Amino acid sequence: MKDDDTKLPSPASQSSSQSSSQSDTSDHTSLIDELGIQDIYEPMAGLDGKMFCTAGRDTPVVEFAEEYLILHPPQLPFYDQGPEEEIVVNIDARGIVLDELGMAKRIPTAKYQGFPIYYFGEQKEGTLKHYAAVLTADERLVFIFDDKGDRLTTDDVYKLRNKSVNGEISQFPGLSCIIDDTSLVDERVDPDAMVNTDIA
């Protein structure tokens, strides 16, 4: 009988091993369990003064930050400072943004008086939109301005290009650029004949 007693663990050792395994799992509580989300009917929850949302227990958890969203995996614990992605924009010596292959990033088929339009390295303040710049024959970069005197962004150029027949945006009224030849007769289209030429 004594041999059997030594082989069986004591109740005290069982409870201590259970508590140590519980503490191990509590250290690795998943974010979805920390938030207390059980189903899709209560998708919003708060934790440490932050607001989170998810579409269910197996879907990514969205953290609402001041100006952006952060996605977290639901099965991992919440880490306040996780890995971050650093976005690098490469620019050549002229100030033109380079694409993934190291080539000057151009707006396809868009042109101003026949000259190609590129992404300029500077971004409009408070946005991620790059300004558009025309590369002239003598390798100068010049900006295109709207009727309010604001520089056009690449988004503006895309919208105008899509409204044009051949990608030539100098035909639209209200645009100006230093390369405009004011000695020529203005052959731009009549603004009254145009339909919805607003950039916005």
C-alpha cells in the first residue's frame, strides 16, 4: 500500500500544478478574450482607454486610433506597441517619386501640352497626396495650378485625365502652368459646353 501511495501525486501538488498552468494561460490571454467579445452581436469593446471592434471571435480586431486604424490578430495577446511598417518614398535628384523598380513614377497617359506628368516628392499638407509636376523638354519640373492658384495633386490629374479623350488635361479651363504660351489663341474648350469639369 505504501508503494501505491508514493506513486500517486498528493492533492497539494495537484493544486499547485493546476495554478501554475492557469497562470501561464492567463499571461497569454487572447485579445478577443481580454475584450470579452463572445459573438458578432456585441462587436464594440474598450480596453485600456482604447476602442476596439471585431466581426466575431475569429476575425481581426480593429483598434480605432486618432487618425488611422490598427488591425490586431484576435488569438494573440494585446501588445500596445507592436511591429510597425515603415513606408519609404524614394525620390530622384529632380524631385520625382520613384516606383518599386526605381523608375520615375508617371501618371499613365496624362500630359499637359504634350509633356508627361509625374508624381512630385512633396505631398499636400495633411494628406498623403503628392503634387503633380510636368517634366518639360529641357528637364525642368513645373507645377499645374487651378483657378484658385492651388497646385494640382496627382489625384486631381487622374480625375481630369479620365474626363479627357486623349489624356491631355491642358484643354480644361481654369488650369495654368508656366509653360503656357499666352501669345497663342486659347483653344481650350468652352466651359459652358463642358459637363461637370469640377476636380472635386
